[in-house]
Amino acid sequence: MVLQTALTRMLGIKHPIVQGGMHYVGYAGLAAAVSNAGGLGIITALSVTKNGGPEALRKEIQLCKTLTDKPFGVNCTLLPALAPPDWPAIIKVIIEEGVTVVETAGRAPKEIVQALKKAGIIVMHKCVTVRHALSAVKAGVDMVSVDGFDCAGHPGEEDIGNWILLAEAGYKLPVPFIASGGVGTGKQLAAALAMGACGVNMGTRFMATKEAPIHENIKQALVKGGNGDTMLVMRSLKNTERVYKNKVAMEVAAIEKKQPGDIKAILPYVLGEEYRKSFQETGDTQSSIWSCGPVISLIDDVPSCDDLIQRMVTEAEGILLNNAKLVSKI
């Protein structure tokens, strides 16, 4: 049995599961492992190009091609930055390398969408409100990733949970959408499909896999973590981020309380280099601001990507088949 949805048909993948674009996690190795397992792996452009520019992304895409013959995508997150990346050059590389799927996030992607669509690339935009999703549809995106308040990273400023957001999307969106934020089990995959989604996007759950290119200490922190182990920072800047609750995050929250909206006061704590060191070098869970979601309360092991996807799909299929028995002709 397989779960065939608009997502699997549109992207040419086996299972309706997408790996989120994660900073310092979404490299070729993980993307290929997810794609080889039947999902859609994603390379994170911001992480790859940070020190090597667009040509570093070209090399990462080419590496991924050697690791999988299945579809994979690239994430382009357009967030405010002191030194914005060269997006036109990045898009040029994506097009030249024949990438078939791009996940966009952040600000309205109209100019990027136009260039990608002209090249025949499928565009999936991540949105935290249905209002923003409808604007993205007008800009020409093919699919929306509906990202609830229970996500890691940037949940927006309107605090809409997936129980409401997905239901609203199911009624109002004219294009297929997937559920993002707080997803980590087959039960949730089945629930997302019941709400009208055609699949799910997972970030934090894929961090706790064998192929995730991050330090084992970080993975074990996710396994041991619970509902109270994430928190929100940068709310006073209207650039809210959900992160692991540690001493640095607590310091940032304290500074924000005293000096709300002062980016200079917290900047030394939120620079990405310490984030990278924690993930790729030291494994120190306390020394930097790093993203993860409350789905850690549902993580209790570090499986391979293939094992994770297979058990999720099997669980979802069983639930959907069993639930059909709830419908009676009487």
C-alpha cells in the first residue's frame, strides 16, 4: 500500500513527507537520505551559501545528485538580513542545475516565483497564515506549506496553531497544501490528511535521525526534551523564533524584557556562527541559540530516515484504514 496524494503526484515521490529546510542541517547527505527513503529531501540554500556563495550551492546540489536519483529540492528563506545573500545568483544556480522543486519562505516571493516558474520549477511556499498563503497563490506558487505556531524556527506573529490553521486552509486554499510544524508521527500524518492536507513537512524530527549532519549531543537533547524545553525569542523585534530553552535563550529573553526591540543588545547572542559551532563542532546545547520545536516531546529515538518514514507511513495507513470502519450505513 502507498499513500497517493497531490503531493506525491506533483513531485514524483513515493511518500507524502517533506524534509524541512533547516539551518546547518539541510545538506546533501540528509536530503539524499530522505529522498532515497521516498520523501522529498531539501538542501538549505542559506546554510550552504553563507561562506561559499552561490557556487557552494552548485557543488552541494551536484553532490546530492551523486547520492540519489530521486527528486530533491532547495529551500530559499527570504528573511531580513544585515548582509542579504545574492538571491538572483542563487536562483540562477538552482535553474542551471535542474532542481525540480523549490521551497520558499519568509517575505512574499513574487519575483523569485516568476523566475522559477519560467524555468518549469515547482514552487512550494511556507506560510504561517491563510491570508499570506492566498497572497502566495496569487504570486503563482504551486503548493503551500502551512506552518503552525507549534513549529521550530519562525512561527510568525499571529500565534495560530495547526488545529485551526489546517482546517482554515482546507476550506479556503485553491491549491494543494501540506502541514508543517509539530509533526513527527504517523498519527499526525493521518490527521493532516484528514484535515485536507496532502502531506507533511518535518524539520525537528529529521534532526533526530542517523543521517542528520549534527552533533550527537544535539540529537540526544531532542530525544530527552519535552514540552517545556522550547521557548520564543525576538518577539519584541517581531521576528519571533522558537528555539531550544537553554541559558543563552534565557539571557536573550531577559535582555528583551529590559530593552524591547533593541537588536544591538541581543545581536551578539543570536549570530549564526555559534549556532553552527554547536551543531557541527562542539555539540554544546547551552552555548547558542538554536531552533527546534515542541515536537521533541514525541521524539524518543534516533532512527535512519528510511526507518522513520516507513513507520510513519505504516502507522498512518493503518489509522486511515481502521477509521473507515467508523462509518456505518445505519
